[in-house]
Amino acid sequence: MRRSDRPRVVANFARTADGKISTRNHTPTGFTSKQDLRRLLEIRATGDAVVVGRKTLAADSMSMTLRDDDLRELRLAAGKPAEPLRVVISASGRLDPAGKVFETPGATRIVFSTTAMPKSIQATLEPLADLHLADGEELDLTVVLRTLRKQYGVRTLICEGGPTLFRSLVKIGAMDQLHLTFGPVIFGGANAPTLTGNDPAFFDSPVRLKMQTMEVRGGECYVSYQVRKNSV
């Protein structure tokens, strides 16, 4: 997929010292600080759109908004909308129309799913979001990215999870930058997901990163990487 056909994709995750991004039941953990939450919002504010998968959306009860007034004002001063577009990815389409993202006012919601989405959910979501339903039961992320770029003018897309979506974006060579927060905690256990989930398979070749910045504050370490394009 040519870079000009898609947005620049930036991922943002928090992880434990032993590499876990959630518990084995994918429950919210709150293992990082309020300072890290602010950092998340600052990164979110740099995007034209923010994207998450269905499980992350439900587990974290996300509204996907930009609630801090100063960040909204900075975007407006730069000639951008107050908030980035809210994009949800779900091949099954089994979304909760009463979920926080659909109840909270804010930027346009865009849902990419398939015709496997139950008709009752589809009918409820149609007034709430732009629905893009692909035939069959699988989503082609290259089509999703191309649609966001061409139809919605998205130049920078912020991915906030989960690991399945992140892994899929990496596999198609569509990841450009990665922000990580290293939290000072250890979860242990084999079933808690890592950055790329619980899939035991290796990538066809290593994905190599170049460190851009590193900062330690309040016991947390914030690192930003650039994905080396010749590694995917």
C-alpha cells in the first residue's frame, strides 16, 4: 500500500515492566498516572482521527473525545476541528449502541464493519455514525485506511488499541510511529496480552524501530519510536 494512499498511523499504548498492556480478562487496569492520561490526550489531539477496535472500546468504556479545553482550543487555533474523528473497527459488528462513544457528543463517529453486523445493531447505529459495511465477514484494513484518507481527509490517524488492531496494521506495513509508556508494575501470567496480543506467531520479518525521544517522569518512562520502513 502506497504511503500517499493512507494516513500516517501513530499508535499509543501503556505497558507494564513485563510487557503486558492489560489483564488476562482485558479489563481496564489504571496502572499509569494522571500525567500519562494527559499525555494520551495530547497525542490524541495531534490526529485528524482516532481509531480503536471493538474490544478496547468496550473494555475501556471509551468516549474517544478530547475533553481538555486547552487542547480543543489549540486545535481550533490551528484551523482544525475541536476534536478528531472517532473511528471504530469491528468485523463482527457486535457493538453496543448504548456504549459511551455513541452516547457522548463530539466529533463524527465512523464505523467500519461487515455485513455480518446484526441488522438490529445496524438500524440503531445508522443515525449515530457513518457506517461502512464490507461484504462478507472480514475487513480489509487497506480499504479502511484508503477510505479515511480519500473520503474524510485524514492525514494522521491515532491508534489506541487494541493489540489485534495494532498487530494487523503492523503486518500490512501501515504503522509509522509508536508511543509507549512504561509503567512501574509487573502483572505476570501468560494470558495477559502484550502489544501484539497473544498470537504466538512471529512476523515474517522483525519490525525495527528507531528511538526518537525518551523521558522519565514520576516513575514512568515515555518513549517514542519511528518505524523503519525497510523492516515491514
